[in-house]
Amino acid sequence: MAEPRRLTFDPIAEAHRQWETHGWSKQADAMAVVTSIMRLQQVFLARADAVLRPLGLTFARYEVLMLLSFSRRGGLPLGKIGERLQVNPASVTNAVDRLEADGLVTRQPDPDDGRVTLARLTPSGRRHALDATDAVNGQLFVDVGVPEPTLRRLFALLAELRRAVGDFS
């Protein structure tokens, strides 16, 4: 995959300047933060998908595998998967469909509630989750471009922002 051409200036800083020039100084900082987070989401998602593509995964499917691998019984109700990953039911269904087609997950009725469907990791799914984690740890999470103390501060600041906008209590 070809690297996109790098700009010689920061377009978000330019947008910030334009916001101030047009009389929106009060909103300029928030606009720049929101836009920066959205841009970083695009960058990191593209990087994650590039690492996971050779394993036949997208980041969304990887998240499902990891959530299932962290569950005590290796399986969760589809609704719980959506709740924990904070995605809509259609996204969960799509991800589980693909993982099931690849033999990484099975669907089973919940023995405690026949109305509920569980997604369960297969042994192959568990191995695949570990292989994928080795890949993202070694190629994506090993170095995102800032030192560890900065990462910790950034995580704390983003958690504060997420809490403030109602992402969690």
C-alpha cells in the first residue's frame, strides 16, 4: 500500500487559524481537538487494518476476537458484544458472520436463555487472536510516535474527554 503524500503544513492548524480569523475564536480550540482526533482515528485504523489484512482480519473483527478471548467462557451474547465494543447490532452481526465463515467463531444458543445467541471462539479463533495480537503489538502498538509518559498523559486526557461527553460514567 502506497503511503499518502505528506503535506508540508498542518491543515488542522490552518483551519484553527481560519476559525480565529472568521471570528470563531471561542470554538477554534475545540474544533482543532475534535478534527485532530477524527484524523488520528483514520490514520490508526488504516495502520491497524494494514497489519491485520494479511491475517484476513479488519480491526473490527480483531476487536470481536479479543473481546471473546477475554471473556471467562470464551463466548458472549451478540448484544453484549455490541454494548462492550460500543457498536450497533448490524456491525456485530457482520463481524460475527465473517468470523464464523472463517471458522474463528461459532454461534450457539445460550443454555441459560434460548432467546439469546452466543458467539464463541473456536480453537482456531483463539490461535488467530493470539497471532493477530502479536502482529499489532509488534507493528502498531510498539511505537505510535510519542514517548510512554506522553502516552499515559494522553490516555488520561482522552479518558477525561470521553467521560465529559458521556462515553462512560
